[in-house]
Amino acid sequence: MVLVGKLKAGWLQIVTYGGALLPWLVLVWEIWQGQLIVDPVKEITTRTGKTALILLILSLACRPVNTILGFRWVLRLRRPLGLAAFLYVGLHFLTFLGLDYGFDLHLIREDILDQRYVLVGLAAGLLLLTLAITSSKGWQKRLGKNWKRLHRLVYVASVVDILHFAWLTKDLREPLRYGGVVALLLMVRVPAIKRAIGKARTQLKARW
């Protein structure tokens, strides 16, 4: 049974990583086919940033899904989703630094100081870098109880990321939708709400 559980967990992670890489493969294909002709750098930056945010929110949704539906297997997807989100953050920053600014450190430094969306985006990236580095079981053992406290910063990173998106775009409707989803996910973690959901789920099970 333990072996079967490990095999299922392995397949779940493979499928998760595969699904997470699909937007990047589609983007590479469109670049290869010359379909990004209007403003390719902006398109790559926007799509990698949005994909990173969506994957980050999906990683945040794993525990609430378990709380509401009792699907413990989704908890195994938090780490792969979080690491995939960080991968897209890295691609997002590389596009910004390399394609947009040609790795000109002087221009980059000026933009970081002058543009608030760049500053908060950098802050979100550094938070996610810290969480990605410390996501392994080895770091869990080293940090002990502090590991969970540290990784609650993923919610801070998601809020900062949404703020980065809101300051970057002229249309606030999409960032607000993402913010609403994160707010709902945070509400499910409130102890009183979590207990109420658990009680309701137990009652529904008893009826069925």
C-alpha cells in the first residue's frame, strides 16, 4: 500500500509539472511560428507573469480544497505547483532583464528606483526564491516549526504579486479577480470557518 501511494504521488507530480509546462511550450511554439509579431517582448513578459500568478494561486488552493472536499491527495501538489510558479517568475524576470533591458544594470537600477511595480515585483520574486530554496524536506527538518511560519509568506508573496500586476496594468478588473480568489482562500484558513466547514462536511458524509 505504501508503494502504491508513492507511485500515485509520483504520477500526480509528473502530471502537475507537465500541465504547468504546457503554457511555456505553447508560447515557445508561437514564437517559433512567428505568431508574436506586434510586441513579442511584452507578450512574453505578460504571459509568463500571469502563468506564475495562476500557478501560485493554485498552490494556495490545495489546502482549502482539502478542507472543503477532503481530498488529501491535492496537498501533494503544493510543492510542484509552487516550484512551477517560481520557474515562470524566473522566466518573467529573465525576459524583463534580458529582452527588455539587455542586461543593462544602469537602466535596470533606475527602473527599480523609479517604477513602483518593478520594486514590488522584485520583492515578490525574492520571497518566492526564499520559499523555493527552503521547500525541500531537508530544509523542513532544519527549520522545524519555523518552516511552516516561513512558508506562510506565500500568501504575502501572492498579494505583492497581485499588487505588482495591478500597478502594471491599466485595467484593474483582472488583478481584482485574482485578489478576490486569494481573499477567499485566506478566509478558509480562518480557524472558525475551517471548523465550520469540517463540521458541515462530516454531517454531509453521515447523511450519505
